[in-house]
Amino acid sequence: MKLVRAHDNIEIASEVKLATSFKDRLVGLMFVDDMHGFDALIIEPCRSIHNFFVRFSLDAVFVDKNLKVVKILRNFKPWYISGIYFRAHKVIEMKAGKASAINVGDQLEVRDV
């Protein structure tokens, strides 16, 4: 799957991984040195994140059920906790700088390749 910005088809991530089970959502990106084999992780459902035991900074894009961007945390460093974003339903985690083309209010799409 890939992640694109809907209005102009700009590709944000070419390999998207889903975390929907309790275990996958709990572990997320903890204890990994790099995002091997994927460049974005969608955690669903999710309204708040922490960056404990994550070894690199992230861009965290909080989206609603329709993938409309409601909040972006850029360069979210290890050992921090985000706020709770009640309008969010999912979060898309990417390496810091990867979400530079995304703004609050953008409509995103996940497409099967």
C-alpha cells in the first residue's frame, strides 16, 4: 500500500504498514533501529502516542476516520508523549522530515499497489 495526498497525488509513502492489533499498536516502532521494508506505520485506532524506546525522531500525522489531517507533530523526539487529539482516529508515523509535504486539513489516501 502507498500513501498519497489526494488533491495532487503526491506520494508520501510507498510502503505502508498497518498496526491494528493490540500487540502491534502497543509495540509500534519501539526497539527498532530503522524502518526496514516500510516507510510509514498507520496505527489504528489511535489518538495519542508516546515515543518511548523509539530510537529516532518521527513525524506523526494524526488523521480522522476519512484520513483528513487534524494534527501534525514534526520531529517528534524519543521519550516524549503527545497530547490527546480527540478528532483523530489514526496516526501515521514516518521518519522525521518525511511528512514535509503534508499540512493540517490535507486529505490523504491509502492505495493498494
